[in-house]
Amino acid sequence: MEILLENPFILIALLAFISSFFKKKKREQSENPNKPPQQRPQPQAERPAVEASMEEALKEEKRQQAERASRIEEEYRRRKQQAEESMRALQNQKRAAERKANSLMEPAAKLVERPQTQKQTSGQFTPQKQALVDGVIWSEILGPPRAKNPHRSIQRK
């Protein structure tokens, strides 16, 4: 008996067995008194009345669903019409803006037009100092990284 109480594994197994035994007893006792009472069948006279009321309820439900569907369709049509009207208004605004931009661009286009045939036919390249500086800066920015092309000032041996 001392071996059973000293060994924790056997003690745990024994406690688990006892608790499961009592749980089974408790379930059996709780299931028996709580059985649902047996329902007696409805008399034949009550069944047609229940079926008739069920049919009326189904008809009413179908009518309500049809009303909801018609309201949803009407709301859809109304919103679609509003969207089309707003689309037309936006297209009209776009056309007006394009016309205004074109009318503003025509005088500017006349001012920008210069005869560039002299520069193209001359065949001479005249570099400007600032353009050359900008070119060097951009070549450093867009060129390979410094780590790929190291310039060491101290020679290693």
C-alpha cells in the first residue's frame, strides 16, 4: 500500500479513475430526470388550420420580399440615373477645360516657334560652361557607385 501512495504516477492514475467513475454516475443521474416529455400527436382537425395559417404566412412573406425587391430595383435605377448625370456633367467640364487649354496654348505656340534651321545647318558645336558642369554632375550621379571604382590615395603593399 505504501508503494501506491509514494509513486506519483500510480497516485495520479488512481485519482483519474476515481473521478471518471463519479462523473459517469453523475451523468447517468442527471440524464434520467431531465428526459423531455413525450409529445402527443395533434388531432386531425387542428392540422389543416395550422397548414392554412402556414400558407398565409408564406404568402405574406413572399409579398414582402417582392416589395423589398421592387424598392431595391427602384433605388438601383435612381442611383444609376444620378451616376449617369454626374458622368455627363464631368464630361462637359472636361471638354470645356480642353477647349480653354487649347485656346490658351495657341498664342503661346506662336510665340515659341523660332527658326531653328540656323543652328542645325551650321554644323558647329558650341559648348556652354554651365551645360558641361551639369553633364559632369549628372554623370557622377547616374554612374556606377564609388565602391565599384575605388580611388585609393595610399598605395598598399
